Amino acid sequence: MKLIGSLTSPYVRKVRMVAIEKHIDLEFVVDVPWNADSKVPDSNPLGKVPVLVLDDGSTLFDSRVIVEYLDTVTPVSRLIPEGNRQRIAVKRWEALADGITDAAALIFIERAQRAPEHQSQEWIARQEQKVLRGLEAMAEELGEKKWCTGDLMNLSDIAVGCTLGYLDFRFAEINWREAHPNLAKLAERLNETQPFKDTAPKA
């Protein structure tokens, strides 16, 4: 299988993390969708990464779809529980983390693609509020627990870790560690692992 993505995308990082934890070898092809010569639209009509190219040439896109598929490829290190209630809890965490990332990415794109005089500060502020409310919700739900759900790291923790890593990478001005020390502890725990070190975003 082949994974197409960029070195900065938190969604791609999530897929790479899941593959590593599942001991699945993926050929990683770096392709930035914003580049004029990008081949991403050839594999994903939406022109987004990540894209997973299966051995038969068919493709999967959207990180949530891809990680769910990868978790079924092998029973090793299941990252999404099989029980319906536990499964929904993990997927809910993933949706919250991805939602924060969505809002942050929209802010980054607005600032990167538009001249300052054409940027909508009201729209940016609206996205910023989504990020801040999302962080508050994550911190409240995490509480004093070591992991987001269950007794071991699973997809919920990976998704949260990738989101927090993206905020560090693109939005150093958001001091989420001081505001939410429990999220900071979770991030530190994840960042100490080799897979998180190996997949850290790179400009």
C-alpha cells in the first residue's frame, strides 16, 4: 500500500501514526496538494491528503476512513475498540480533534493565501473560537485520566496528539499548555514516543 501526503498535515500524521502502531508498512509519497505540479487530484478527486492507494490500485481518502480501514487490516494493536459504546467514544474524540484541526487549518490558509487587506478578521475570529472551545472541551473530558479513553493509548489519543502538534507547529501564539495543563501532560507523554518523534511536522 502507498500513502500520499505532506509532511505538515496533521491528518496525514494521524494515518502514519496508526500505520506505525499497527506495524503496517506503507510506502510514503510526499506530495503537497497546493503545488502546481501536484498529482494528488489524480488519486483523490477532492484534491486533499491523505490518500491511501491499495494494492489493487483503488484509493481511500479522508483520514477517518483510512485509519478505520488500517485498523481492520490486522488484529495487532487494535486502536478502535470493537464494543459499540467504546468505539463511539473513541470516534467522538477523533471528531473533536479533527474539528479543532479543521478550524486551525482554515485560519492558516486564510492568512497564507490572502493579502492582509483581504483577510476577514471576523471569520478568523470565528475559527479561533472553535479552536479555543474545542480545547476547553478536550481538557474537561480528559480530566485527570492518563489517556482519553481506556487504559491504553488508542486512536483518540493519536488524534488529539496530532491536533496539539499542529497547533504547536502553526500557532505557537496559542498558549494551550498553560490554559490546559492536563492536555500538556498528555502531549508530553505522546511526544516522548518514537512514532510521534518520527512523524513530527516538518516545513
